[in-house]
Amino acid sequence: MSAAAAAAATPSIEPAKAAATRDHKLGAPKLDQPQLQAGGGTPSGTKAANSVDYLSDNIAKYAKTLYEETAKKYGLGTKEGQTKWFADEQGGLHADMELLRDGSFSHFAHYLACGAANVMKPFGLVDSSFPISNYFVSSSHNTYLVGNQLTSESSVDAYKNVLLRGCRCVEIDVWDGEPPSSSSDEEEAAKAGAKKVKKEKSEKGGIRERLALRFGKKASEEKNKEQSPPAAEGPPEKIQPWRSNSSYRAEPRVLHGYTLTKDTPFRAVCATIRDYAFVTSDHPLIVSLEVHTSAEQQEIMVEIMTEYWKGMLVDLPLDPAQNSDNLTLPSLKDLNNKILVKVKYTPPKPAEAPAQPSTLQAPATLTKSKSAESMASSSTSSAEELPDGQKKPPAPKAKITEALGRLGLYTRSYHFKSLDQPEAKIPTHVFSLSEKSLLEVHETQPSALFKHNKHFFMRAYPKGLRLNSSNLDPSIFWRTGVQIVALNWQRWDAGMMLNEAMFAGTNGWVLKPAGYRSSSTETSQKSAIPHHNLDLSIEFLAGQDIPLPPEEDDPKDLKPYVKVELHVEKHEERDGQPVPGGGRSKGGGEYKKKTKSQRTTNPDFGREVVRFENVPGVTEELTFVRFKVMDDERLHDDLAAWACFRLDRLQPGIRMIHLYDANGVVTKGVLFVRIRKVVR
């Protein structure tokens, strides 16, 4: 998040703290078996998410009833009858039919329990022959945070967590490191220097000071670190990483700038990425860098990344015959087990006459570094006053060094001005826009946006005012062709449920629908994919082992009901009009229905049917069905469990819906249902 967004977000930090303590959707990353935590598609491949150990009395009762109805209608004792049942109602694979064997009830019950009756269709193999801009990528925003955007900690565990859950694009916000203190004399010198800087800057009232005061911190606590020992001189044409008089040096750190979030070492983050990048997926990993460091610290970043990601880092063209300034995007299969760095591009500097040597100083704190000062200056709403009363223009943002910029080989980040700017034609460019800015582009240039995203990468990220790490609705942005929709994986909400549905059972890269690919001649979102009408009915039979909501401990108090929501493309999206709700990740608009409330963790739903009839504008690959098991309470109904599916992977017939708990962890809970789906 930018400094400007952080500044705008700061008026009420204490309520944010209080909300974090009450908000069960926020929490530290799961460290034991994170692959069982939803969000990026990994847990759907586990045994726990595909089978049950037994059938409860209620489920066994309805299974027997349905078996008798089906056996009578189709003759399950014969192969012909089984084949017809699968063709007419189950839509299943013929391989699953072998599980029925002689068509007895015992084998029918085994079919239901073993995972073959899972409501989610297996994904199959991904065609990895297309250029990488032709895929949706499972992506994380502010990956380092373990909670809210203002006061939580930064942790390497957050990177381990999301990588093991299937994330394929992580974000690192990098800031100047603090120099080690080697003596009391240095500390005294730092204090003296801080007093001088404080006096000089008090007249300007910089953004760091204003934020510190709003956060209840004393500005002097930050300024005490600003004076640092001089660095060794070196040739002016080569940047020398700063080192102190001792054997240690200041190294970059990772944190959310201009907030109270705690930092973690950049080196430790790189080591964690090295260890976990390709444990659950061999598809490429994109590392999105937001750089706020000085030039000296950027050199250290390059050194660390090159050291830790050796053999994985893409730092040279895959085709030696291609020039780094004239690259085309490679195919997905060409980048397996590779790390791509997304960073702003810096063109090579023209040769200059040697300059006079100058002494480099240590990048002591965020406010001392050139880049941080530039960020602060450029993020203020008005220019600063010069002594003579003239206006001083905002300082430009810090430049990325050539060494760091060269690492952005196939994912070069450029500042977005318009879809017509010259950089928009560079095959390897990436534009990153906040959800608000992107929706504005969609409203003003829907066709141009769609055409751009067929060929080139675009990244959407949550707006800065989402202090509690809530999420945008990713399906809106996927439907515009945006490949990288970065979400706050720290939170369990509709956005993360939809992300799980998109990437369930995949390796984190999903091929776009045919009309969205670079090989297509389609020119608009409206015509890129067929739109249908949907008739969907879900007959709820029974539930089994429904997990309890957070802080609930008595199964007898649970009063579950199931809420079903459809996330369907609205006509405003297709026509480039303002999107209702502004992209917020709430429910499925007008397409919401629910069952009656029942009792206990093994409810009997009595064959209640929920119907959605003649729903227009349905695109099977980009429409989602979300199930939420809610606890019926007097004041506020708590989420107990959920499941979410892409419509084209929601299988009809007699099925088991496997549930995740309120914290996104796969459970043994299931809903026993019969689904009828007609897309016409």
C-alpha cells in the first residue's frame, strides 16, 4: 500500500486494534499443515477434502432412500442401468462407475464415502503451452503481514503459509535496514543528530511525523536512529553497499511502511521463499517487489536474491539470442521451477563523465533514506513551502538501480498513466492498479482494457482503506481479464473463498477461457465468452460433522442453516458501466437463498430444495456458487463452515459437499445433497 493510502487510513488506529481482537476472520498463519488451509487451491487435493470415514445416521437414511429410488428407476444391478444413471444424472466419469460393482447398497454407500461423489469436478491437466499472460495467477497482497494492515507483525511464516497453500505471486515491501549500534558513542552521536533533524523538519511537518503522532508514537523515537557512521568511500561509478565500522552492515527489511507493523529481515524472507517456492507447485513463482530502499540497499537486495535463489532466479533471457530489451513472453511450461521478479524497470544510463567521489552514509531509518523521503514528499496532497514562499514540486519517487531493474526480465513493472502510453506495447510490461483505479479504467475504456489484458499482464490490489485486510471481489477483475488479483490471505472472506474456487486442485496457474487469450480475435468482455441462462436446484438432505463457529464449544447449541449465493457477471460489467458495490467482496447480489435452521452438528434438512431459476448472464468458467453454513443466533449469525465452486466444476447428481471451517481449514464436515443443473 502506498504512503498516501496509509496516511489517509490513519485517523483511528485504536478501533482497528480493538477490531482485530474481535475479528475471527483475521489471524496468524497456520503453521502446522498449512496445506490444509484454503485460499489457493491446495487443500482440495487432500484425502480429508474428498472422503468421509463413515456415514451418519441421517446421511445413511437418505442414502438408502435415494438408492432405492435410483435402483428402481435405472436398474443399478446392471451395467446398462449404471451407465444410464451416470449419463442422465451424475455427469460423472465412467471410471467411477466401477465402484458400484454389483449395484448393491453397500457399494453405493462406498461410492458416496470414498470421494468419487465429491461435488467438485477434478480439474485435469493445465495446458501450459500458452504465453504466461494467458493465465490467472493465485496471488497474495502484502504477503508478509499476519493480520491487519496497520498494527500486525511481519513474518516469514506468512510466506511459508501461502506458498504451501498454492500461492504463485507473493509481495515484498522492502525498506532500508537499521544500522547496528557498535558503541555508546555512536548512540550519543545519533541522538545529537536526531535533535538537529527534528528541529529542521518540525517546520515542514513531514508525513512520517504526522503519522507517528497519530499513531501515538513520539517522533523522537524514530529520529534517535537517524545519525549513522560514514561509509567507506568507493569508485563513484559503482554503488558500494554500506557497512558499519564493525563486521555487520545494515540490510533491507520487510514491513508495511508508515504504519505500526513490525518488520522482518529481507534475507530471511528470501530464504523462506527458496525453501518453499516449489513444494506444492512446480509452476513459476512471481515475486512482486515494492521497493522503498536507497540505492545502496538495493545492491544488497540483488546480492541476497542472487545468492538465495541461485538456479531458480530468471536473470537472463531463456533464449540467448534474444536481447533483454526485445523479449517476448515465454510459455508457462518454459518457466517451471523458476522465480520471476516483478520490479520497476530502469533503462540503462548513458555514459557520463566521472564525478567527484562523495561519502555515502548509512540508510539509517525510513525517514532518512532518499527513497522514503521521496515517497513521503510525493504522497502529500500539496507541495511544500520554500523559504521564499514559492511552491516546491513533489520530489520524484526513488529510482530503481540498474542492477535491480535488470531482474525484472519478463515482468517489468511500469507506472500506469493510460492504456495508450508507449510502455503499454512492451510485451513484458506489468501495470499494477488499485481496485478503484482499475474499475475507473473499466468504466471509461472497457474494450481497450479487455484487449490489453488479452496480451499483457495486469495486477489488481486492494485499496488502502481496507485496514482490516478485507478483500475485493476477484471475480469482477478476472472477468476483465486481469491475471494477477492480489488478495489479503490474512483474512477469511468472500474474496478468499472465490480464490479457492478458482484455483482448487491446480498448481496456482489457470488457463483463461478461450476468448480471453492472446490467440483470440474477440474484442470485448461482452462477446469473449458465451453467456447462458441457468436453472439450479439443490436438494439438501443432511449434514455430518459440521464444525462449530469460533468460540462456540457446545454442539447442542448449533442451529445450522445453509445460505447459497451465486456470483454472476452483472450486465453493468459487460457494458462498462459502474459496477454495483464498487467491487466489494460481499454476497452474490440478488442471487441468495437459504434453508430453514436445523439442530446439532448432524442436521436433518428434510430434503428441502433451494432453487435458482432462469438466472441470466451466466458464464460457466467465471461464475461461482458459494455455500455458507451459518449458526442461527439472535443478534448475529456466525459462519460455521463454507465451500465454494466454479460453476463448470459443480457436478450434478447425488453428491457430497466437503466443508472448510470459519478459518479456512478443511474439515471432515459434509453436506449431503442432490443437485440438478441446466445451463442453456
